[in-house]
Amino acid sequence: MEGKSCRILLYFTPTFQGNFKDTLSVFDNGGGRPQFVALSGTATIVTVSPTSLNFGDITVGKTSPPQTVKLTNHGSVKLNITKISVTGVDGKDFVEVNACGATLGAGASCDINVWFTPKAKGSLTATLSIADSGGASPQTVSLTGIGQ
């Protein structure tokens, strides 16, 4: 139809690191067909290890020993870290302290330490969330512990 348009949505979800280039080809019955749109993107693969922490049974009001999560940038470009936080209903029972800074160089890792201080009895859960430019953001780590 004359004067009409449509939107084409594309998603870039790489499964390995690197620089990617491709072309979107749009075939239609208009003049100058097909139309081509150049596509490019850089994939920085980021991992967290482990992906869950279980603090076991801790007495209410006492603090557990820290457990460590390693954030690794497997990519070839620096990783921008926007925010590292603990979220969730029981987020107040977990505390993180990290040595990651605002960027993480290509091939580099940093540690995030997490402590559990239950404020109530029962099973408590939260999520360590790492917002970054590395794709599949935020990276998440499940946190669990039992207040005794």
C-alpha cells in the first residue's frame, strides 16, 4: 500500500564472543529491490561463577563467612559495569562488597563477596544482580540461607 510502513525488529543474541557483521535483505515489490541494511555488533561474553550461593543455617542476627562470586569478561573489549546489587524480598538479609569498579578489562575477572545476616527465622532468598554491557544483562546469582 502506498504511504504505509512497517517496523522490523532485530535482536542480537550472540552465543560466543567476537565482532559480527551481516546484512538484512528486504525483498518487496517496490523499486530498487531488494533493500539492504548493514548490521554489526560486538559480543562480550560475561560469566559469573558460581551461579548460586547457599549459606546454610545461620543464627538470626549473626553474620556468615563471606562467599565469593567471580565475574569474568571473556570478551575482547572492556566491560562496563552499571550496577551490582542484591535484590528480592529478602535482599536486606544479604550484603555484597565488590572489587569490580566501573569497568572490567578484556579477559579480566573480579570478585564479589556476599555475606548473609538473617533478620528472621526461616528460609530466605535473594538475587545478586550485575548490570553490565556484556550481553544477557543482568547476570544473576541466586542467594539462599536459613535463619535459625
